[in-house]
Amino acid sequence: MASESSYLIESRKKVCAELLSKDELSEPDAIEFCISLHTVLEVSINSLFRDLILPEIKKAVNELEIRENLDDISFRDKVTLFVYTSKFNLDGAGDLVRKATEYHSIINELKRFAEIRNRLIHGHSVSSIFIPGKKPAHSRTRRALTKEGLKEQIKLYRHILEGLRFYVDRMDNLTGNTKKYSKENYLDDSFLPKELS
């Protein structure tokens, strides 16, 4: 793993864990958490796919050029291509096919997961409108920064990684060590608490 990718993944995991260890999160804490968790996921996916794809390329092309071309593909598109074009061993049990079909949902979950980060960095309104005698109306961005919104982000994150681990485990062209390394370095969610209190 490139040192800059490793730094970003580990430092943002640490930020997430520290924020979630607080008794109560402020709205700025929630913003920092969402952006940090997104960074962990995006950098992990981009790094994972570089590691999976580069050894498979058998062309006499400059490796740096290949890396840069791969990096131009969005992390969501990488996952879509991975799910649709990779060869997975699903032999022997209908349960594996059912699970593969279930984990197909990670493609759309990535879009939902990325929405809050995109809203935040593009400056979407974090606002509420108070009208006397009526319940306050909150923007979608503000609602995402609530405890329930953060729980949803964590749930999506965990399911996306669970799906990716499932697919990586079913790749016959990967050795046990490569699978273990990929899951430990790119697909680990142990830094998140089991429950958000």
C-alpha cells in the first residue's frame, strides 16, 4: 500500500474512532466524521483496486501511466466494474448466488453513502426553518448530521465492506495471503463501535 494511502486510511480511521468515543457529538464533529469516514472508504477502495488490477495487466505499458489511468476512474465506478466483470467462484451452493445477488446492492449503497460527503464539500445548506406553531423543517444535509443519520452512514459503510469482503473471498485468482492483506488493510471496519450510543 502506498504510504500516502496508508496514512490517509489510518489517520481518518483514528479521527472517526476518536469522534465516536465522545459522549456527545456536535454538528461540526458529525461533519468531520462523515468526511473522514468517506475518505477511509474512497481511499481504501481506490487502493484495493490498484492492488487487484495491476498484477492482472499483461501489457508492455508504463506502469505509472496505468496507475494514473486507473486513478481517473471513480471509486463507485470501480466497484460497479468489479461486481459486474470479475470472476467469482459461486459454485456449490445456491446460498452463495443469493448472497452475491444481495451484495449487488452495494453499488447503489455507495451512491447513498457518498451523498452526505458530496453535499458537505459542495456547500449545501445545513439549515433549519422555524415557523411559529409548526414543527421545524430541516435540510437533508442537517438531517444527515443527526445521530440517526450517522447510524445510517455507519450501517451503509459496514454493508459495503461486507459485500466487498464477500466478493474478494470468492476470487480464485487471489491467494489466501492477498485476500487476507486486502481485507485487513482496505476492508476493515473494526475501528467503528458495534453500536452508536
